[in-house]
Amino acid sequence: MTTTTTAPQTPATESPVAPVSGLRGGHLPSWAPWAILVASAALSAALFGILALGGAGGFNIAGWAVVTAILYLIFITVTSTIVEGRRKGVDRLVTGIVVTAFAIAMVPLVSVAVTVVTNGVNGITGEFFSSSMRNVVGEGGGALHAIVGTLMITLAAAVISIPIGIFTAIYLIEYGAGRRLAQAITFLVDVMTGIPSIVAGLFAYALFALIFGPGIRMGIMGAIALSVLMIPVVVRSTEEMLRLVPNELREASYALGVPKWLTISKVVLPTAVAGITTGVMLSISRVIGETAPLLLTAGVATSVNYDLFSGRMMTLPVFAYSQYMNQGIPATAFVDRAWGAALVLIVIVMVLNLVARVVAKIFSPKLGR
């Protein structure tokens, strides 16, 4: 019997892998975009200075900002393409366009905020928050009656709108999928989202005029007019938040034998509570500054009225409008009160949004153990 002996094989020596080169070119230093921006601003200023010296007009800040942005986009794209390559150059171009669009969007917001704060501070005094305009024809007086009216009417509108909007959205998502009634409701909500605010005021006025007669003015009428504007926003925002809840959560609850209504109240709504709260605050912010429907429904008053179901009730938007449009002597007192009302209205909206964020953070589901 012949035995075949196999010589042990020596493992082949692996050749080292050569490092891949050429995947990355140069890189601009972190200060380069800022230097290019400063250079663009200086060049733009020089161009406008030359035009001004040539008699083409004075220095235009808006035009200077536009030319600066265009020059910056051109310079940063060309420089990055030469140093870092075409892909990085295109990336910096798109980034610059996005930042420019953000800056353009912030301009009106910052302008409105600065204008309201600058002019509104002159009208903010202790008397502004502690007195009404009863028996006041010139200087003095305040907006206590308008602040009370705004808070009461907005609260009443929220009490009417939030339950209706949330329950409607629950029906559309959890019960009405594929049904004609749900499709009709969705269509009507879309139509109501785009109606002018004056139409909501006319609806509320016509409804109460049929019952109490023409000329009726009450705070609850204003609340109903605002609720017509709020409900579509609440429905739409809640509907989108409920769609984001994973179906696995619902199925897990059903597998444990939990009924559907309890699954919605204990699983679905707590999961979407942060988004729902944000949508509710957006709806309140949408209507709290409305003027036209409240002029028709709540009317104009100079005294504090705590009864939504009796008498006229002043609100901050109507107060600012009436003070600015019906100026007396001295006119500065009326203008200062109008700007002060606008500032207080913005502060109220800001406080409501901060409260909504706190509520959403407290009641949102915890992701960790």
C-alpha cells in the first residue's frame, strides 16, 4: 500500500493593500466662507458707492444685501470648486441658497418684532393694564377691558373648537377610512380652511340675528365666529399627527384584548399629544389676532365686560384698530395705545406657545425606561 505524503503548504504572504488616494482634494479653512462674505459685502458696498457718486441714487440697503448674497454665492461656489472639487462646490452653493432663503424669511419677522416692540413700549404703563377706556377721550386710559375680552373670547372659542376638532380627526382616521361620510367631512374641512374670516363673522352674526334680532352683539358670538376658523386647523393638524402613530402600537393593544376606544385614549392620543398640542396652539394663534369677525359679532366697548352672554365686549385687535383709526387729541396717545395693544397681543401668543411646549413635553410618551 502506497502512502502519499503531501508537503505542508506555506501560507501565501498577503501583499499590503495600497492606500486609496485621490478621494479627497483640498479643503477650505473654516474662516474662508466668512472672509468671502466680508469681501462680497465690501465689493457690493463699493459698487453702490460708485453708483451713488455717479448720480444713480443713494445707498440702498436692500439692494446691497441682494448683491452681496449673489456675489457670495458666486465666489464661494467658484472657490470651493477650484480647491475642493465640483461636488463640494455644488454642496456649498445649495447650502448658501438655503441660508439665504432662511435670512429672507427672517427679515419680515424680525422687522415686525422690532417695530412692534420699539413702538409698543411707549404705550405700556401701569395704567394700561389696570384701567379701561371708560370716560377717557384723550390721554390716559388702558386696555384692561380689551385684554379681558380677548382672553375670554379666545378661551370660549378653544373650548368649542378643540373637542370638536379632535373628535372629528379621530373619526376620520380611526373609524371613517374609506367611508363616504369621512370623504365629505374631509372636503368640507378643506373648504372651511380657506374661507375668509369675515365670512365666519357674518355667519355668527346671521345666526344670532335670527334668534335675538338684528343689532345683537355679544362675546359668545365672537367665540363662535372664531371657532369656525379654528376647527379646520385643529382637525387637519390632529389628523396628520394621528397618521404618524405606528399601526404596530394599535395592533399590539388589540392583541392584548383592549377595546378600540380604550386603545385610542390610552395609546394613540398620548403618542400624538405633542403634535396635537402644537396644532391647537397654531389654531389659537391663527384666530387671536382676527379683527373683522369680532367687529361684527363682539362689537366695540369701552368698559370691562365679564359676561360672554350679555353686552358688547372689546378685544385687543379691535382695540388697536379703533385706536389707530379714530385718533383724537393728542393723536400720539391713541397711536401709543394701539401699538401697546399689538405688543401685548404678541406677548400673549408667545406665552401660549411656551405653555404648549411645556404641556407637550410633560405629557408626551417617554422613550426610555
